[in-house]
Amino acid sequence: MNKLFTTLTTIGAAMILTACASTAGPKRLVLPLDHGPRAQTTPWENKQRILRAEQEAKAKENAEKSSQDPNK
């Protein structure tokens, strides 16, 4: 009974948090942890991911500006 209560409480909390999460907020880059005995990535890889995401954001911004500019 206690395990069922814990499971239902956890599922309920997850559903509430999901419902309350804002989807209109700014999109942020989520990186995997880069420390610990079984790290899935390294700080260098995370830095490369950040740089790549910044380049993609700039390219997207430039594409939007060029599509809105009627003189070009």
C-alpha cells in the first residue's frame, strides 16, 4: 500500500510540474554533467556544444533578418 501511494504521489507531482511548466520561455541549452566517476562528457565537449549552439542561433537570427528585409 505504501509503495502504491508513493508511486501515485510521484506520478501526480510529475504531472503537476509538467502542466505548470512554461513553454513560452527562452530556450536554454541543457548540457550533460561533466563530472563524477562515470561522466558521459567532458568540459571540452560541453564548450564545443555551447559554441555550436551560439553559431546556430546567430545563423537563425541572420536568416530571419534577411527574410524580413525587403531591400535585399
